[in-house]
Amino acid sequence: MLHRPTSAPIWSPLRWLGDRRAALAGPLSGLLRYVIIAALLTAIGCVYLWQVNSLSNTYDATLKLEAQARDLEQQNWLLAEQLARWSSPAYVDRLSVEQGYVQAPVTTLASPVLVAAQPSSGQ
């Protein structure tokens, strides 16, 4: 016949099972269970609130970055318009005349010559 030991060996994880059962069977075992459950729920709630706060901060930072990106895009657009204006030959000519580097060409406006109506002869 096989020999079956009546006690668990020292290295077995079930060796302390009897002691665990005795700890949860005392008069304070019900209170201990409620305290453990309350502590776990409190820990879970704290972790949840911490994550919600972290997400809220990330969302606020994202909104700020989007606003900065819009401002920078608008500045980029204005700078591109300014560069195009400064690069135009007409602007360079006007600026050089204003600063006295070259003489402005004299522009004369052509005016129509009024020919007086002469009486026609032969009528």
C-alpha cells in the first residue's frame, strides 16, 4: 500500500493554509474583510482619479499647443506674403527711389490734343 503523509511538507505552499483559515475565522474576521475591501476600493478610486487628472492635464496641454500652432500658421502666412511683396521688382524699384539710390523716371501723362472745330468750307 502507498504511504500518504498526513501533514504537508515544509516547502509546500499549503503548509500555512491552516493558519490563514484561523486568522479569518476569528471574531474580527468580518470587520477585517470589510476593511480590506474598503482599502482596495479606495486604492482603485485613487488610481482612477489620478488617471483622470493626468488625462485632463494632457487635454489642456493639447489645446494650448493647437492654439499655438494656429498662431504660428497665421504668422507663417503673413511672413510668406511679406516675402513675396519684398521680392517683387516693383517694390524694389519703389524702395530704391524712396531711399534716393536712383532717380525716378519722369512720367508724363499724354493728354489728348483738342483740335478746334474748323468750319468746313464748301457747304
